[in-house]
Amino acid sequence: MRDCWQHIEKKLGDQYPPLHSACCNAIRDAKDIHYVCDRFTAHDLTLLSLAKFAMATHVCGNGLRAHTHCAGR
């Protein structure tokens, strides 16, 4: 999710990436977006907003399912 970092950062991110951005391409290409979510490290979770990540997945067309627990590892 390197391509999405500027969209999911806690303090600076803009959770609405453009549809044709590298971020949306990465999200759309992810075979299992829930797997991506589960791979965030404890350090990642101190820097990113899971709410922004969830919104970005929906905006890009590969949204997390409702009631998904995305807590990283």
C-alpha cells in the first residue's frame, strides 16, 4: 500500500484518492484486500488511519466488507 500512504496517513492523508491513481490501481488489483489489511504492522498502525484505509478501499472499488475487523498484526 505504498502507493496509498498519502491517502491513509493519520495526520495528513486525504482519504479520497483519484480513481485513476496508483493507489486505486493497487487497491483494485489486490486479490484479497482483507489480507492487505491484516498485514499492517504495529508500527504501520501508529502512522495510518484504518478508517481512511477503509474509505479508500470503497472509493477505489474494492471495499472492505461490512463489520470487517481490520487491526493488522
